[in-house]
Amino acid sequence: MLDKQKKVAEILEVTGKANGVCPVQDFLAHFANKWSMLVVLNLGHLESPRFNELKGKVVGISQRMLTVTLRSLERDGLISRRLYAEVPPRVEYQLTPLGGSLLDVMMSLGDWASVNQVEIAKARKNFERRSKNRMEKISVGG
Amino acid sequence: MLDKQKKVAEILEVTGKANGVCPVQDFLAHFANKWSMLVVLNLGHLESPRFNELKGKVVGISQRMLTVTLRSLERDGLISRRLYAEVPPRVEYQLTPLGGSLLDVMMSLGDWASVNQVEIAKARKNFERRSKNRMEKISVGG
DNA sequence: CGGTATCCTTGGAGATACTG
DNA sequence: CAGTATCTCCAAGGATACCG
């Protein structure tokens, strides 16, 4: 319990210092966009998929966003890109070991989200109800 | 190893179905903003801090964004808010058990980020170098 | 097939001023 | 002290058309 607090303190310690950025914050700034983690998950599932194969799996992504996302992940060393000099060209993507390690973290995050999504939804409903009551008191005359 | 693939498959399975959203995706959509996780971390570190105390710790946050962030976390049941009817008013925030469980996940994410930030930075430098070479070939005549 | 290039929209977030 | 209320800006992301 107190170990936990201490560990949090360590993580936050960096944050205050000159130019120090919280690792969690830093992570989110880079990877917490609409598609990156979905692509990582799909690459953990498929084996060396091609561009359009991936596009088919990542439901709703546009060609542009898939390109942007893949470049960004490649840039950070999470995925590798292999271009085969054929006509028409073939490009395959796969997770690097680094990307694979991130996949583990994402899975425990996925676990947490799966387990607790009901409780969160419940909390949200409760919160709505409470604020609605306040509204009703105000708008009785409407 | 194959267990891992299978688990990823489960997480992604929801995604394809009608109105199904990937838990990871869902998580990010709600919590992956600029301040939420920083606030959660700070609440894991401090004990029942007051509004301005928190504002002092979360470096760079504005009054507005702290309010917005706290409301959102409260709405999702991750933190609780206690208002003491004093003059001037005193408000204290703390993590709920749900929020505490999220803190654990964030800490393993923080671990990953801390351990791998060097490798990521290196990968990024490498990537820049490679694209710069391409640029130089193009702009020789400039 | 696997991308770029371009234009456009939207909402997250900052700055500032005011309040119970 | 602990917030609201506005206004504003910018960059993430979508739509569409073209390219090696």
C-alpha cells in the first residue's frame, strides 16, 4: 500500500524537474490517438499483414489515417515495414520486440477496461441522474 | 506466446460486432486526454488534496482544465469529491477503489514508458536520419 | 497496391474575466 | 476558495482526388 504511494511518487518526481515529463503523460502524448493502439493490437493478432489487409481489420480507419499511424509507429520503433519490390508492390507490417512488449501493457489495460466498463457505465448513469435532479429544480417553471 | 495472440483476438473480437468497441479504444476515448491520468497519479500520491493543492502539483494545468478533468473523473466513478460547508469552502478529492485499480494499470504503463523511452528516442533519431537522407537527395540543387 | 496531396471540420484545450 | 462563462486557437482526423 505504501509501496504503491512511493512508486507513484517516483513516477511523478520526474514531472516537476526541469523539462521533466511524466512517463505516463509522455506515453499518452505519443500513442493515445484514435488509431495507434488498435493497430498495435491488430498486429499482435495478425501475422505480417499487408496494408489493405490491415485496413480491412481496423474497422473505420481511412487510408490516410492508416498510413499516418503506421509511419508514426514505425518511427517509434514499435513496428517494422517490409517493402517487396514487386509489381504491384507488397508491403508487410509486423510488431518489433518493443512493440510486442507494449502489446502486453495494452492487454492489461484492456483487461481493466473490460472488467470495469460496467461499473463505469453505472457511475456515469448515477452522475447524470444527480445532475438532472439539480436541473429539474431550476427549470420547474419551464 | 499463442495464448497472447488468442487473448488479443478476444479483445479485438468485440470491435467488429454491432456497436462493439475495443475496450482499449474505449478506454483511450475517455481517459487519454492531456490531464486525466496526471490527476489520477497525483491523487494516488497525495491524500485527499484540496482543489488548489492539486492545482499546485499538476504542473501547468489551468483552473478550468482541472475542474473539467475532475468532473469527468468523478462522473466515471474514479474519484470522489467531498464538499465541506465552510466559509471559505473546502473541497477534497480522492481516488475511489475503482480509481485505485486504474492507478495500478497506469503504473505498469509508466514502467513500460520509463524502461523504453530511451529505445524509442533512439528509434526516432534513426528514422529522422533515414528520411533526411532521402531529403538531401532531392534538394541537392536548392 | 500502397500510398501522397489538399482541403475542411471539429472539439480539446488555453486565456481571461467574473462569482457564490 | 473553488469554481463558471466566454472567446479563441490549433492540430487531429475525415473526405476526396491523384500518383509511382
